[in-house]
Amino acid sequence: MINTEKYKKHIKIAKKVRADSIMEVFYGQSGHIGSALSMVEILVYLYEDILKHDPKNPNWEDRDIFILSKGHAASGFYAMLAEKGFFPREWMKKYYQDGGMLSGHVSHYVPGVEVSTGALGHGLPMAIGYAIHFKRNNKRNRVFTLLGDGELNEGSNWEAILFAPHHKLDNLTVIIDYNKIQALGCCEDVLTLEPLAQKLIDFHWEVIEIDGQNFSDLEKGFKNIPIKPGKPSCIIAHTVKGKGISFLENTVSSHYFKFNKELLEKAYKELGVKLESNI
């Protein structure tokens, strides 16, 4: 049964995470906001309902591992970590600035971040390393990694996609943020991925496709992980790049878009979130 009250809370958190992501890139005058906005619901669902974690003890031995492989979407990840209390919200106002704690690509120096990412194609191989370690040591920790669709252009991912089923890593779940737009164009024009699900099935993964921005669908996707014992799971999450902001949605330009004060105010108004008076 769908828990509508829980989803209302999730939707409220997602709006806040979106607003904070936009605030970060405004202060840092940096890009990649489209990539950050497309994954917000996925992060909210993971951190609210799935991942074992402890913001007061980020290195807790029994925690689940989450790796954001598309590390250029750092503003969204940091906003989620701040929401959970891994570090002070004030850090976000120094995003991507000299003297700040939050770099423009994900850094393992930030509490709650397992590994530095941003050189694409590395997150899944590192996630596999964690998964093998846990398997060999009879640990119950689970490993989740979120990949971008454009990132699947990298050959290292396909080597890893071959490797994981061979080693029966059913403690590993890959989520693909399938917003269908990469840095310089649509995926189908740059290097088509289709038929993506069938490719993964042929590589012996268990695959489920969902609407990655619908909490009911996210629940359906994650509630039976692993999908099949003895096999790694992949959730293909269909999303919209720049989700939540009308002038960014489904645009290539959202990848490197920068906010001025006027557009920042417009974005916050669309989200229904109050803009802090000191911005």
C-alpha cells in the first residue's frame, strides 16, 4: 500500500534539496545543475528509506556504501548530505570557492562521501571493490552506485558490468540516471545506449525500469533488492534533466547553466521555496 504521508514528506525534502543545489551553483557560479536536479528523488529515497547510515558516525562499520559515480553532480549530493546532517548547511554557501569545504566534483574529504569521483567510469569499479570485500568477509553491508547515462560511454563501466555477475555480487545495486542528455547533446545522437535494458540482461544482470522521479515507482524498484539472489541488480531510472525548473528541463544547456540573481529568484519561485534574504 502506498504511504501517501511518507511521500508528502519526501516531496518536501526533494524541493529543499533542489533549492539548495541551485543555491550552491549560484554561489559557486558553476555548472552541472541539470545533472544534479535529475537525480534528486533517487537520492531522497535512498537516504530516507534504503541506506543504513549514521550522519554522526559517517564511518560506521555496518553502513551501506553509496557512491555517486557522476561526480560532477556534486551540488545535489552535498545538498542531500547537508539535509541529513552530515555537515553544516553553511558549507553550501562556499561551494566551489576558495577556502570552501565542498569541491565542484565529489570529494572524499566531505563527511558522508566514500570516494572522490568525477573522472567518469570509476564509480562502478570502485563499488565492485567494496562489494567483493563485503562478500569475502561475510559482511551484510550493501553497495549502491548511481551512474549517469552519458557515463556509460566509458569502456571501464562495461568491463565492470561483465565482472560483477561473474562474481555473483548480489549485494551490489547500480542505479542509472537515464535523463537521456549528456554534456554536449542527447545520448541517442552522441552514442546511443539502446537497447540498454536488454544489453544489461545479456550481461547477466537483473534489471528493472522505473520512473526515477516518482516515489511510488522508486519504492517498487528498491523494495525487492536484490532482484534475484546471486546476481547484481540494476535499476534504470528514467528521469528528466533539469527536473523541477521549467527553463532547464530537457535542455542540453542545463549541463553547464549558470544562475544570475534574477534566474535564481525565478527558480525558487517555481519550487515554492522561500529565498533567504541574505543571498
